[in-house]
Amino acid sequence: MGPAWQWLLGAGILASVYCQPFPARGDKSLGVPEAPRGQLSEALPAYRKITPTITNFALRLYKQLAAETPGNIFFSPVSISSTLALLSLGAQADTPAQILEGLGFNLTETPEADIHRGFQSLIHTLDLPSPKLELKVGNSLFLDKQLKPQQHFLDNIRELYRAFAFSVNFTDSNTTRRQINDYVRKQTYGQVVDCLEEFTQDTLMVLLNYMFFKAKWKHPFNCYQTQKQENFFVDERTSLRIPMMHQKEMHRFLYDQEVACTVLQMEYSGNALALLILPDPGKMAQVEEALQPETLRKWDQLLLPSLLDLHLPRFSISGTYNLEEILPHIGLTGLFNLEADFSGIAGQLNRTISRPGACSGSPQPCSGPSVSPSKNKQHGQGDSPGNDGGGETGTGQEMK
């Protein structure tokens, strides 16, 4: 590798996840049984109506994160976009349109109902079983015990997003945080831990999306050579001696002279792939600027099978982002203020709620509820022992 070679990593995943129904209201264990399959097969084509918008949203969000975040960037656009779309089901007045248009949807061309059916189809597609790949996606809603959720909202999020609601006591913040984190940890086989680090006693609702992905490379790396230390250039001035994975194998590959980068597509066992983009020295900003849906389509058409002597660093990537600060810069401006109307979730969310000590230490009404803060926590890794590659994500929306 030469100096200033930097990696952009993207993964396209189409595989399996387990689905679960709502527990009984007030269930303390936060454990739920498996749900029936097969009822949504006719909806599969619907996700094609929303995937271009999700791709655009992912690239807009990536560029905003790149402008504000030094170092590695790792996030799941499916997790974030589906969580926001789910939230719009409980919004009223202008708030649903603000959320969906902020994601990039043109509601004249793609009606709201088609958007939700598209996410329903996408989540179902991710639920298709595969013996070679593990993918677990889930949405969970944790409502304070004083709220009385609208039944039609609960029915809609279960049918369209396979989301499950729990009644909890947010005034006992330590216990509830532990319950929620234990639930997510169990659902993701221990891979997503401490998804929620803290929230305040005036929290009324937490909406979580979690994703766990694990698969073996279709062409395994040579485990015996993985411990070999090689130079990896972080930038023009910094290099590290790190273990490199090695193989000689056929992969789809191209060099894009116009964008100034090398593109490598690597397949997992199962219907999943990783796209690796290697900018030329000093061309990282140019490559990031060129990241558009049409660029990805062009690469997909031009990638050709090539025999490669591939040296790939073992990697572990993590990222935690405050979406409350980031999303307004890409069009989601009305989500995090007191004017947002979420009374479709629970009627109490369109008016003042009284809770002892929630605002000033004495029984008095708090200001109207708002969504704040929103966190997105991610972790991913590519490893040669066992020839595994994978990632875990968690996205949370907190309502106060």
C-alpha cells in the first residue's frame, strides 16, 4: 500500500432476521416469542419503490458525517431511515410530511402508504431465512407506564415494521435502562451492548432499532497468514503495523480514472456483499463528492471478475452519533422541537403532562414533549479467524 490510501467501506445486505410479536402489556421480562412467517410474500416488490430514496439518504448522511466527524464512519441507513419512518406513523398535522420529506421522499410521486408498504417489504425481505448468514433486525418501542398508546398505532407498527411495544417506568431510570439494554443484548446475541447509556427521568418514550449481521466470506482468507504484520498507511504521515488478511482469488474489480479510485466487490456466503472503495492518494474528498446513486450504478455495470492478490487489514469500526445535531443539516428540521406532534402515538403527547419532580423537583407540568436526543451507535468488524465479517448497529429515538 502507498501513503494516504484510505478505505471507504459499504455493505449491501439482503438476508435473514427473526421476527417476534408484541408481548403482553406490562411484561417485565422484555422477552417475546417467535411470530408466524409467510403472510407478506405478495409485498416483496414494494421495497423497490423506496430503495433509491434510502440510498440517497445514506449518501447525504454520510457526507454530513464526513464533514463533521474525523476518522472512521460507520452507520446503518436502513436502521435510521426505518426508525424515522416508523415514528412518522405516530405523527399528526404537518409532522409526518416533515419526517418523510426530510428522508427524501416526494409524497406526490410516492404516497405515504406506499412508503410504509415499502419498508414492510424490505423488513420482510431481510427476514428471509438463510443457513449461511445471520441477520437480525428489530424495532422496539418503550413507553412510560403513564402513557396510553393508541391501538391503531400499535397495530400499524406491528404490521408494517414488526415493532414491539413495552410499558416501562422511566422514573426508575437505572432499572429501565438496564432492562432495555439487556433486551437488545439478548436479541443481538450479546453483540449490541449498552445501546442506551443514559436518559433522564422526564423521558416518555424510547424507540430503538437494532441490527446484527454476521456472515462468512464466500472466499475465505488464509488464516495462517493473518498474523503477519504489514504496514497500513492511515494517512500521508501515519502508518501502523497491523495484521493483514491475505488471499489470491477472483473478485469483481475496477479502477475508475474519472473518480480516482479503485473499487472492489467482495461476496459473503449468502446473499450479501461488501463494496470497498480505495481512493487514490490525496483524493479522498474527490471520491466522497462523487458518491452518488448514479456512480454506484455505473460501478455495478463496470465491475469485472479479476484475479487479485488481496491484502486487507483486519478491522473493527465503531461509531456513535448524535442525530439531533446531524439530521437537521440534511433536511429533518422539524423533528426535534416542541412543535412536532406525536399525538398519534399516545393522546397525552399532544398536551402538557404532569409528573412529580420531572422538571424542577416539585409536582408541576412539564413543557410539551419533544424527540431528544437521538443516538445512533454502531460497531462492525472484518476478521480472518473463522473468516467472519459482520456488524452491529443500534438507533434510538428518545421522547421527552
